[in-house]
Amino acid sequence: MSITPESVQALLHSEDFGDRLRGVNQLRQLEPATAFELIQTAVADSSARVRYAAVSQLSSLGHHDLAQTATILRDRLHNDSEPDVQAAAADSLGALKLQDALEDLQQLYQQTPEWLVQFSIIAALGELGDPRGFELLETALTSENELVEMAAIGSLGELGDRRAIPLLVSYASHPDWQVRHRLVQALGRLGGAEAQSALTTLAQDQVPQVAQEAQETLQSV
């Protein structure tokens, strides 16, 4: 059976959430303009799994209408009852580089008790590339959640603001090798003499993955 706008629309309005989830997945096979129109039903679905799938898909489909997508994602960011969907909204805002949503992301980071939402917001700030996000990333470095902390290290590298280097070099002795590995990647993006000095230390790391990444980074900068 061929996939048509009508067949997908029927799935999206089915009483069975599995059908509706299948409908969201089939949107990828339709023309973007049609898919974008239909996905707006799914982002308000009663099932969190369907909403999550739809909001996540907006990271690519949203290019069709960035202004409307920003409105949809801001609504899900602030008003969805499920942290997974809020996190997906933050992910999509970052992927689409919707810098006008920076204040929305900053506000929710301060308000939410959900570490997953905070993690997605911090990761999104790196993708946004907006220098106004620096202070929140600096704050996130002190998060009690190590995954949020690690996301902040990565996002500071993506942001490319060398004010981050003095904040990051102390992580060269962090006990978690995955944090040190993320640090190598961030310092490689930031560059500069102080970053290179830390990378030289990390090139001798006892964990081979960290040492190799640092050595390769030093060769490329």
C-alpha cells in the first residue's frame, strides 16, 4: 500500500497510538510542505511517545517554516507535561539554530527540576552558537549532575569563546576519563597556547582513548 497524505492523516487520527506513531514516522516519505502541515497534529497528541517523535522530527522538517516551528517548539518546551518531550524541543531548537529561543532555554533551565531537560538545554546552547549563552554554560559546569557538566564542557567548545579555557583546564585531572575525553574535544575547538598546554598533558593520559584523541588534536591544531 502506497503512503499518501491521506493515508498518513488517517493514521495520525487513529484511536490506536501505535498507528499514530507509525503515521509520524511515515511523514518522512511525504513532501516537506505536506508533512509539516500534518505534523502539527502530532505535536499535540495525547500520547507522549507520539509527541516526542513529532517534536524530534521537527529538527529536520522545521526548516520548511522556521518561524512556525519556533512557535511550536517554544510551546512544547514550556507547556508539555513530559520531560522527554521538553528535552526533544530543546534538542530541535538547537539543531535548527533558533537563537531567538535562547531566553526560553535559559528560563527553563533555571526552573526545571529535570536533569534530562537541563542536559538537552545545555547541549542545545552549543549548537545555537549564541555568545549570550556563555554565562549559563559557565553555571552548568558546577551542576551536580555529571552528564550536564559534561554537556557544558562540550558546548563551551562549540561556542568557541576562549574565555572558557581557564574554566576548562582544571578538568584535565578529572577522575572520569569520559569527561577528560570531552575536554580534549572542547580544547581542540577553542585553540590557543593555554589549551595546547592542557592538551599536551592529556596526550600522556593513562587512558588510551584520551591520550590518542589529545595527540591527534595536537597534530591538527
